[in-house]
Amino acid sequence: MPPSKKRKPDNSAHALNVFTITAFDSITDNKLDFLKFFDYVRAFIFEELQSKLKEKKAIKWYAVVQATLTRTTQENYVEYITPHFRSNCVVELMENTIAEHLESTFKKIQNSFEEFTQRGSGWTLEKILKLELNIAKYQPLSPSNYIPLPKKLADKKSNIKH
């Protein structure tokens, strides 16, 4: 059963409405283990990135995993939190780098989760809720144009230093 692909409308209030968000929900088999979850969604994410790269020619993307964590307080109350673990933003120009970037994205999210839970906080993973893949067209800033010197300065043939 493939993960659901829920597309939010283009008029969402995210980053000047340039990101397309695709959500991949976890299933029973992988909601307690990041590695199993990543193995499950890897092919779907790869396919989505390939498709968007062909459509837009150059893309930038990042992934966010939302999970529920619990811990028991000294008063025997159970606390719940829903943190988000985000990858770095990746620029994709060629299809042959997607797999490598995907692996580094998964490592970054896994390391963020481990750092969060290993600081003596007592938080444990209750379940992985979803992974959101945010994709936008990559449009680098255009280089500045050459501005010719005014005729008076150009005629002097002088060397101008900063």
C-alpha cells in the first residue's frame, strides 16, 4: 500500500507559496522505527523528486518528519510532544545525485532525532506520523550585468581599484 500523497493547495501560506508539499504517512509496520520508515518511503520520494526535476528542470527541496514522543514525569503523568525533524535544503540539478542527497537527508533527520532523545530528556518515540516533502523550483539569483564606465572615465585609461 503506497503512502498517501496529499497535496496542499498552491495558495498555502508557506514560503511565499513556492513550495509544493507532499505528505507520506507512516503505516503500522514502520511507525516505530525511522530506518524502516525511510526504507518504506525512499522509492516514493525518489519518484516524486525525479518527476519534479523533469518538470521544473532544477529544484530545491527539504524533508520534515513529524513524530509523537512521550515521557513519564516524576508524578507518573505521561507527557506528549510532536516535534518536527527537518533536513537541510538540497538543490537538485541532475537526476544522478538524487539518491545520494536522499541518503544524506535521512541521516540528518535521524541524527536530529537521536540528538533530541539522547540529551537525558527521557523522551521516547511513540510513533512516526508523516514525512512532508517540500519542493520548489530552483531559481538562482541572476548575475549582475556589466555596467560600462562613463565615457569620461573610460577615456582616461586609468586603473580603478576598490
